Amino acid sequence: MSTTDTLTMPAFTAWLAAFRDRVTEQRSYLTELDSAIGDADHGANMARGMAAVMEKVEAAAPPTADELFKTVGMTLVTSVGGASGPLYGTFFLRFGMAAGAVTECDAAALSTALRAGLDGVVARGKAEAGDKTMFDALAPALEAMDAAVASGASLAEATAAARDAAAAGRDATEPLVARKGRASYLGERSAGHLDPGATSAALLMEALAEVAAS
Ligand code: ADP
Ligand code: MG
């Protein structure tokens, strides 16, 4: 396998659509997770936000990655009330800025852009490892992806590694006590439940791996 394979503009759009489909299908599950340690709106927030994103993207058809992901980020920031709107919004805004005015990304460029997105989430929400947030799925995913890219993996292999690490990171949030966001108000009672945002972040990486493999 080579590292020359890339994600093109249609693939970026397919990634977003696949994420929209997953959060829509799993809306009730995400809400159930958020009802245990939050305010039962994560499924609704993500499904509404990604539906708005796809409407905008399909109407505007931005020609380059920076414009596409700026549209995505701005739409999430403005259409989702919960913490996840600004956080995912910032993720995509920073992702697009790092990707630049390009029409495709190879695995290394994708990894760099994802890292910039995660840095944006941290700049905005100050989450650290083990705080029981989306960070706990995204950070190990990007570490796995970087390692795969460094060892010469293909885009499909690197994103599959990221997907698997995100799922493991999501699962590892279950015993954690939340230290950020609404769930932190519960203190010790937040332990014993998966974090909703880590669960949706694992869906984001699943969607990416699916598109990269197709
Ligand atoms: P809200 O908490 O405002 O109701 P959501 O329910 O949509 O928003 O999203 C909750 C998720 O947001 C959490 O499960 C967590 O993963 C994520 N989150 C909350 N605060 C932070 C933060 N400071 N940094 C990173 N992620 C956060
Ligand atoms: Mg909530």
C-alpha cells in the first residue's frame, strides 16, 4: 500500500454525510447516554447540527477544503445550542484552516488537519486526557493515525487505526469521573457511563474510515 492515496472534495462531503447519517441513526442512543450524565440533548444537538450542515453544504458546494469546513464549523457553532456545537464547530473550522485551499488531502495532510481540529477543541474547552470528553476518543485516534502514517500505512489503514483507537477511547470513558462540561456537575456519579461526546466522536472517526476505505 502506498501513502499517495487522498481524500477528495466528494470524499469530504461523503465523510460529513456519513457522520450525519450515524448521528441521526444513533440519535436516541446519544440522547440516552446524555440523559445519564447530562441533559439528554446530545443526540438532538448532533442530528440537528449535521442536518443543517448538509443542507448548507449541498446548497453552497464549497470548492475547496478550507471553505467547505468553514461552512461546516460556522453552521455547527450557530445551529447547536449545547457545548458540542461550539466544540465540534471549532474542530471543523480549525480542520479547514489547516487543510487550506486544497481539493484533496493525503493521509499526512489529513492527520495534520485533524490534529489542528483537536487543538481547537482544547483551546476552546480546555479538556485534558481523562476528563471524560470527546477529547478521550479523538486524542488516541490521532495518535494511532500519526503512528500509522509514520509507518507508511495507506489512508484506509491509517483511518481504520484511528477509528479503532477512538472506539477504545470511547469505551475507556465509562469508569471516568467527568471533569469538564455538564457531566462534571455530577461528580462521582458521572462514573459508570460512557461519555456522549466521546461516543459521537467515535462515530466521526468511523465515518472517516468508511469513506477512506471506499
Ligand atoms: P451540553 O453539555 O451543553 O448539553 P452536549 O450534550 O451536546 O452539550 O455535549 C456534551 C458533550 O460535550 C460531552 O459528552 C463532552 O464529550 C463534550 N464536552 C463538554 N464540555 C467539554 C469540554 N470542555 N471539552 C471537550 N468536550 C466537552
Ligand atoms: Mg447535553
